[in-house]
Amino acid sequence: MDVSGWLIVQRAGVVVAFVLAAVAIVAADRPSGRWGEALRRRFVLGVPWGTLVTLLGVLAVYLFVQGGLSNWYNPLTLPFRAWSYFYPLGVLTAAFAHSGAGHLLGNLVGAAAFAPIAEYAWGHFPRHRGATSFGSWRTNPYVRAFVVFPAVVLLVGLLTAAFAIGPIIGFSGVVFAFAGFALVNYPFTTVVALAAGSVVRTVYAAVQTPQLTAGGRPAYITPWWADIAIQGHAFGLFVGVLLGAAVVRGRSRDARTSALRLWTATVIFGVQQSLWAVYWYRGGDTYVLYRAAGVGLVAVMAVVVTYIVVGSNRLVLEDAFDGAFTHRRWQAGVACLLLVTAAITGPAVVANLYTAGDGELPGEEVVVRDYEVTYAESVTNGMTAAVDVSAFGETTAVNTSGVVVRSEERGIWTTAVTKGRLAFAGRAAVVVGGVGWRETVYAVRDGWVTAGGNTTYRVLLSHDGSARVVYTADPARAGPVVGGRNISVAAAPQGYYLRVARDNETLAARLPRTNQSVTLDGLTFTREKKRLFVEYEGTRLQIAERETYK
């Protein structure tokens, strides 16, 4: 059997194994309709319609708004991020758009795991006996399933986009809201759903890639925790907890979960979902992780969530200040959570009130409608420089290097490709566009590395069939001194040059083509494919080589 046939057999084997397992479990449990009856008590026809409408809506944004239908692995993202309050389209779409197929599927799986639990806890039908389902639009099960639930999801999505720091994109804030709502109502069920989501992702990976052969290889990566929108996740979770608590506290105390059960489940969820990954961007490609502080915050957060749900109605500070500051214990928990929420959303309000500057961009830019694309190094980030806040030795006014994209019309200023990533790959595609259109600008880097490790390079931007050099680095000096002469390679828009310096006198010549030579001040330079050699008085050594990319 050929390799492709064997892979098909393995994929089928995974599917068949789970189908047979499901049949065996049903036969062993003999539910006799009990599962369906339990679902129908809370759902119209036993189906979480609100969840299905939500999942289809998010998928539709990816396919038809971002262009994922024709570019599944490379959707348009720049115009659909929440850049600032002065760009409403980004705020409206950010929570429902995604950066790629993996990002989309991960959030859909998370929503499919937690949203049905949240919808079940809220329910399409009233819990109280004797209450009528069709007495008003507020209790109508069809309105609750197809209108109210999706509308609340939409509102929470808008809130997570409006109160997130940085140009966020993705449904994860709403997924965390689902999880928060589910946690306070069914804590251990939520933990099981968390594990189930991991199982689904593993099974999907097994079907997609049944057999994997891997080995060591160079790669350019940022720390995994630096890709987590921790503030947006925490905000979504807190919103879900507050909404869920409003539901669960309407029940009798006996119907609520225990404090130990809720605290344990919240800690497990917070640690597993990396809510402890508190970090800061220091500029360039440097990040700082405050792991110990983050883990401690998760434990404290779990206590606050627990008190909100199971806290008693007994008063605290009852005799203090002549009763002026009396609160019930659960209300104190709510106040604490609101304060924390305000603390993590406050900086977002300040940052989102600023937009891209209108000053000159460094270097020559490529213009695509309202977008300007260029390359620059060690320039102040145009979005964060407007708000200079320092804390714990860190600052929001950071320098950045790489491919810069700006749109004054949309309030966008971003480093679309960092200097390090372009140096690693040598080529990167930057997709710009808007609703109904997209265009691609390609960034290409070429360079020479001299003996001694110094590098000089050029960056070209290509669009619509034309290319131009928009950046040249400083000359790279070679380590060896040959015959008392210093040798450098210099980048220029039209190509590369050799420089030979001695006694304050410099001679220059174009870098020779492959298998050709040039002589400068008694030194003979010969190029052999990607290597450059120098000869002097019978001595020959490699002086430089072309930069290579992965």
C-alpha cells in the first residue's frame, strides 16, 4: 500500500474507533431517552440553538468578510482588528474575525465546549414551576434561543473588543465569557468540557495528520505566552462570571455549588488556560513574563469568584462607620471583581483613544489605496508612543523594527513583520485591504555577511509587478585586515559594493558577479556563487558570503 493509502486507512481508523466507542457507551448506559429528556427541559427540541447560531455567525465572518472562503489559511486581518475607537469597523469586527484557520478552529472548539453549558444554565424555558413560557417576549423560548442569546454574545464580543489593550482579533474573549458563565453554574462540568476541547483538538490533529515525522530544524518563534491576549481573556472571563452569578444567585442556596468545588474548578481552569501568563513587551523581540505574580493572581481571582457565587447575605463592616459602608459578602466579591475589571480595562480606554500619527514615515513607502507600507529600524511605534506610561521599569513608548504598515484613515500603525522574522525567512507577505478587496505587498531581504559576523542588507517591497529598495543597512566591515587594508561590503539601492580603506583613503567597486573578479588597491576579490574570496600575495581567504534564510 502506498503512503497516501496508508494515511487514509489511519484517518478512517480514528473515526471508526470513536464511532464504535460511542455505540458501546450508549449500549452500556442504556439512556432510554433520559439524555434527550434532560436537554429538552432546558432547550427547544433539545438543541442549543443560540450556540449554533453563534458558531455559524463567526464562521461566516471568516469565510465571507475576511475572505477565508478563497484564502482559507491566509485571511485578511489588518482592517478587522480593533485598532482604536476612531476606527469603528475594527471594533465591530475584531471579536468575530480571526488571524488564520488554526485560530478560528481553536475558538470554535472552545465555544462549542463552553457555550452549550452556559446556554443550558440560562435555558430557553423558565426554571420556576408554574411560569409560562409564552407569556412575553422575554420568556418566549424561541426568542431566547434565536434572538436574546446571540444578541448577548454580540454585545459581549463588542465589549471585549472595545476594552482590550492593543489591536486584538479573535473570539477568545467571548469564549472565556462562556467559560466564566459555565464555571459559576456547573464548575466541574466546565472542567470536563475544558478537557473535552483538548481531546477534540487532538482527534482533529490525528485525522488531519495521522502520522508525523519530525526532527530538529531552525525556526523563528516568539515565546508562546507572548501570543496570549491575557487582558482580553481575563476581561471576557469576568464578564461571564458576573452574568452567570446573576443567574445562579437567583436560585436557592442549596441549589448552588460548594465553595471548594467552585474554587478548585476556577483554579484548574485559570492555570490550564494560562491566565497566569502576565507579560510585558519590551520592544524589538524581547518579552518579560511575571510567572510567580500571575499564578498568585489566579488563586486570588478564584477566591473572589467563589465569594460572588456562594457568599452569604450576611453583612460585612456592619458596625463600622455607623453603617455607612455595609455590604453583603457576595456584594463585596462583586465590588472587588468590578475593581479588578476596571483596572485591566482602564488602560485600554486610554490607549484606544489614540490613533496613527500623521507624520512622515521613515524611508520610501509603497502606497496601496489608503495604506502605506515601508521598512524602518529603531523607530517609535506610532500607536503606543502617544501614551507614555512607565511602571515597574517598563514603558509603552517602545522602539520597533520591521515592515511598517500605516493607514491614517483606519488609525492603523503596526509592525506587520518584525526585523528578526524577515531576517530569518528572507521573504514575507503583507496583506492589506478592506471589505470586499485585498492586495498583497511582498517584503524581500537580501544581504551579505562578512568574516567576523557583521551583516549588511537591503529590503525590497514588491507590489503589482514592480519592486523597489526601501531600506539599506550600514556597511559591514570584515574582521580580517588584509595587507594593512580594511575591507567592507556596502549595500546600495542598485546593488552591493566593496570598499577597501587604507591611510584615510577609500576605494570602492561594484561587487563582482558570480565567477568574476575585481581588483582594488592590490587586493583581488573573486566571487564563487554565494561566497566572496580575497587574494593578496599568494594568500586566499573567504571574506564574505551571501545571507541565507530558512
